[in-house]
Amino acid sequence: MMPYHHTSVMKKEVLRYLNCRPGKVYADCTLGGSGHALAVLADIMPEGLLIGMDQDRDAVENAEKVLASYAANVRIFHSNFEYLSDIFSELNLKGADGILLDLGLSLHQIEGSGRGFSFRRDEPLDMRMDTRAEMTAADLIAETDAGELEKIFRNYGEERWSGRIARKIATVRKQKAITTSAQLAQIVCDAVPSRPRAGAPGCSRHPATRVFMAVRIAVNRELERLEAFMEEAVSLLNPEGRLCVISFHSLEDRIVKQRMKALEKGCICPPDFPQCICKRKGTLRVLTRKALPPSPDEIRMNPMSRSAKLRAAEKLRIEN
Ligand SMILES: C[S@@+](CC[C@H](N)C(=O)[O-])C[C@H]1O[C@@H](n2cnc3c(N)ncnc32)[C@H](O)[C@@H]1O
């Protein structure tokens, strides 16, 4: 494996909102380069415990090296965060005092994994964060009908030319299998009308940016997994435990915002009911009314942090 590169975003803010304290239990569900994990461990010594996981084997191998000096205080898993409750059962843990999700991709995945996450590289069109998963990006592009591809590009990438790109893919794949990131990037460039040049005035993006993001989201089922995990994460927190989520995409941020709001409110009665009959109580207090962006200094030092948004909430102590 190439040396693992990633710069953690909003580290100070994460530590503040996670409220890391010695002797407590935290879960970093997206280890990546382990920068956040190291910072959390430093704050919870000598008796704290960090459960770390990542669905990408490279991140796990890196974490085993980077976190080796904390071996007594850390348990590392190659797993998707959707299995966090199984991991807690395996470790006989009742709950965590803080759970962190730092979504999206690490720099290593984009630049060093060789899995075709970037349209700037010519690599096999894979895009699986977890290489144990069955479906690669090449499979998705080969097997999904044009109408479905159009929906994926539109819904996950908010791509304006979704229909044209999907139809172009359907034509090209009849002649030749689409198996590399460079092929897909070229097809997108050929499909969009006036081929805006990346870097030209009014067009700072490569034409394939949105399609690559949409395919990655679909291959890894990122939004479904996040949506399902939010409530589960709260159920795995101890009273007054904190949930912190950093997202990089407006659709992810919307899910985090709406789920936190719903868990704060509790009641699920239709708005036109004169009074609550569901009797569901809120379980969370949202700590960030608005999503927190990185500081201007951080954005200057690490431009890739510019789209990060942090939201945090605290689980209520419910008295019986
Ligand atoms: C932005 S990086 C995390 C960076 C990390 N916080 C750090 O300080 O270096 C995102 C990581 O989350 C992992 N990931 C994304 N979705 C996941 C999921 N559902 N389960 C487990 N890991 C996931 C990716 O494989 C990637 O390594």
C-alpha cells in the first residue's frame, strides 16, 4: 500500500463537540488516516477506550500502525458503521460517550488507492470503499439501464446533463466495455454540450465531477447507510453522549440535519393533529443550529476542507 495521506478536517471543533474526557468510550466510525482517532485518544488517556472502524482495508491497515502505541486503549475493526451495534455487543459495551462520522473520501482513496475514484487518473473503474462488496462502478455502469443511470446522476450528482450522459453511456457500452475512469470521464466530456473547460471562467469543475460523485455514492450506498445509521447511532450513545457528523455533500448534510431534528422532536404525529397521540419523546438536543464550516484559516491551509459541514447533538438523559 502507498503511504496513507489524509489531512483531518475541523479537528479542534470535533474535539470540542465530542467532549472527549479521560476514561470514557468513543467510536470513530470512519478512521480514514486516523488523525481524528489520534486526537481523541490523546484526550481520553489513560483509561479511555476508542472503537475505530473503516470499511476500507487500507484505512484499517494504516490505523493498526498509526495507533499502535495506544494498543491497550483502542479496538480496530474492518467494518461498515452499519454494524456498530454488533461490534458493541461483541465487546460487551453498553454505549459510547461520543460517536464520530467523518463522511466522504480520504485523500488516499482519491490519489493512492488505484480504484478509479478520480476522473483525473486512468485506473480500473472500481470505486468500492470496501473491496469485499460485489458491485464495482464498472458493474454499475455496465448493468444499469439508461433510465436508472439518469436518475443516479440527477439524484446523487445533481447533474444537469444526466439524460444525455446516460444515453451516451448506453450507446458506447454496446460497442466496448467501460472499465476505466479515463473512459468514463471521456464519455461524460463527449456527452455534455459545449464542453466547458475546467478552469474556464464560470466553470471551475471538470465536467465529470458530478457523475463520478454520483457513481461513488451509488456503488457504496452512502446515503441509504447514513440515513439508517443516524437513529442507530443515537441508540448506542450513553446519556449526554455526543454525536458529531462531518459531511461534504448537500444531500448528506440534509439527511444529518433532518434526522437530528426529528430525533430532537420525537413526536411523529401529522402536523394537523390537535394533540400528540404517538407519545414519542425527543431523545436528542441539537448543539449546532446551523452546520459549522471550517475556519477561513483551515480552508486556506487545506482547500479540500472547504465543503465540510459539522453538525453535533447530545443524547438527553431521560429520567424515568
Ligand atoms: C474523510 S475520511 C475520514 C478521515 C478521518 N477522520 C481522519 O482523520 O483521517 C472518510 C473515511 O470514511 C470511510 N467510510 C465511509 N463510509 C463508511 C461506512 N459506511 N462505514 C465505514 N467507513 C466508512 C471511508 O472509507 C474513508 O476512509
